[in-house]
Amino acid sequence: MSDYTDLFLDSTSQAQLNTAYAFPIAVYQSNLAQKRLGYVTFHWHEEIQYCCVLSGRIRILIGAHEYTANAGEGFFINTNQLHSIRPLHEKNGDNRYICLDIHPKLLYLFPESILAEKYIFPILHDPNIPFIKFSPHILWQRKVLTIIKKIYAVYEKQSSGFEFDIMRLLLLLWKFFFLNQGAFEKPFPSWQIHYQPQIKMILTYIHVHYAEKISLTDLSHAIFLSESECCRVFKRYLHRTIFEYIIEYRLNQSMLLLISTTKTINTISYETGFSNASYYILRFKEKLGITPREYRRIMISKRNS
């Protein structure tokens, strides 16, 4: 299955994942080197996510915590958890991982079922279980990693009736979760659980207004926090300042325009919130090591080759 080179985010930073309504699971390999910025930016989605790292070393940022997963290891990200996935080292070669995006309704069939009430919802709705890391050195986790790879192989082959095999494997996967939930780490202190909605509101505001001049005063008023609290919580949670994130998001949006339109560099700079083209080019080169014009030429050349 092809890599989703970059996520489509709606104006709330909620990712719109490519899971079909009739069978809501997406199975694919992802390579961080193929992302526009070299990583998956902060986002969240209703789907739960299982990943198994095939090569390289990656960082998973979730809440104020940072985890490392090496080749052979894996992880689970719970529903609606704000997260980002990045290479452990900047510009580090091959960082590939299998990814399963699964809407929870595929597991529990209907909300009032015993599967939902007894086995699925207690983990799905526990704010203290945002993330689980899998090691091949722990028996039940090694079994989980094996099942993730089996699901990928079954999905790739898509033999007649493959959906039955995937359902069987998914339920077995969750059974391992339920039976071993006492071993889960509980990494989120209460302040992170409390502030996650505000962080999502800040991101939503930036994603809606990135093309405009964004003032800290307007932002703080929109989410009902003081300016100082806004800055403190955002930096503590996402490990960067609000200003740094705004620049990052504007660059990401400009890259979309560079590869999908013939607009001039000057026009793109203004449409993505930069005060002038010179400042835009400076920031772009600082982040990617090349100018916007060079980036456009390289991407067009790759697309046509």
C-alpha cells in the first residue's frame, strides 16, 4: 500500500485519514523522508493507530513526552491524541514504519455491544492511556508486533475474504491489550490531560488564521487563557514556541502551493502569512536548506520522472 506522503488536516488540525466507511481501516507503509518537512506534524484523529518500525529510529511526541522507537519496535496511539512523528536525527536517511489506522467502530460493532462496554471503551476512553510502546523482548508485545505485520501482509495480498482475516487479527490484538493493561505505563500527569483541549484550540486558531497577522492577544482571547499561560502551556506541551509553530505551519502550507500551483513566490509568501517574499525565502532556506524556487523545481522533476 502506498505511503500517505502527507496528512490532510482540516481547519481544526484533525487529520482526515483514508479509512473507508464500509471497512474503516487503512494499512500502509510510511517513510518520513517522503514527508514535505521530513516528519509528520502535530495532529489528531478518531482512528487508533498501530505502528511497527521497519528501519531507522523515530521519535514520537505525544503530550509533553517524547518516545523513541527503533527498528523492530512499535507503538499504539489512542484515539484523539495529539501527536507528531519525527526522525530521531534530522536528515537521517531511511525511517520507515508500517501503520494501521483503525476506526474504533470496526472493533466494537455497535456502541451498546459487550465488546464495546467491557473490552474496548475502558481502554479507548482512558485519558491515562494515550500511548503504548511495544518491544520485541516482551512476549505479549512481540506477539502484537507479529500481528501488525500479518495484518499488513494480508491487506497487501487482499485474497478473497481477507476482511475476515483482518477482523480476526484485530480482535486478537485487542485481546492482548485487555489482558495486559495492568502493564501499561500511565505517562500523563493531570495537567496534560487538563490542557490538551486548549492546545487543540490553539492549533485550530493558527490553522484557520495562519494567512493573517496573528497576535498573541487575539489568540489568548479566543481560547480563554492569559497570554503568559498560552505561551507557557504550548511550549511545555509541544516543545516549541507558538511563534515557531506558526512559521512551521506557514512553511508547510506554502510547500503545498509550490507543488500544486504556478503562483509566484511573492504571491505564495503573502497568501501564507509572511510579511514579504525576502523573509519567506529566508525562513524557507533555514528550514529546508534550499530556496522555494529550488524546492518547486526538484518536486516537479520528481513528479515528471
